[in-house]
Amino acid sequence: MAITFLEQRKRLQYLFPIFGVVILITVFVLWKGFFVKEKPELIEEVIKPPLVKKVEIDFETLKSPGLEELQLFEKVPPYEGELGRKNPFISY
């Protein structure tokens, strides 16, 4: 079934308005993004420093029986033996 010129014209009648709407939306988004500057809110709110909370350390948790049972690590002796290969990037 061949497409006649009338069917092509009907398609074009729908495509041109859709294409126009897409172009208008694109222009609107670009205009809002690049050319319209937002007004800043009150300067006092923008410059307001963040609230600093006071840090309190509870040293009583360090005295708990679970932590008192822990033991210190012994010193690790230095490695004795051959330390790697001369060229580690060659295959085995």
C-alpha cells in the first residue's frame, strides 16, 4: 500500500504544531535557566552562620567493665625473610 501525498500532508499538519510546542518549551526552559536571575531572600538568612552545638564527651563509658577487660597488643616483630621480588610486574 503506497503512501499518497494526502496522507503525508495529514502527518505534516500534526507534526508542525508538535514541533512548535517543543521549540517553545525548550526556549522557555533555556530562558529561565540562563537569563532570569532569582532574587535572593533576606540577606540576614543567607549570611546567618550555622548553629554550633556543644560537644560533650562522656568519659564514664571508658570505665565500663567490657573495656577494662581488653588487653593491649604486643609489639609485632619485624618481618624476617625475603621482601618480595625485584620486579613485581613480571608474570610468574
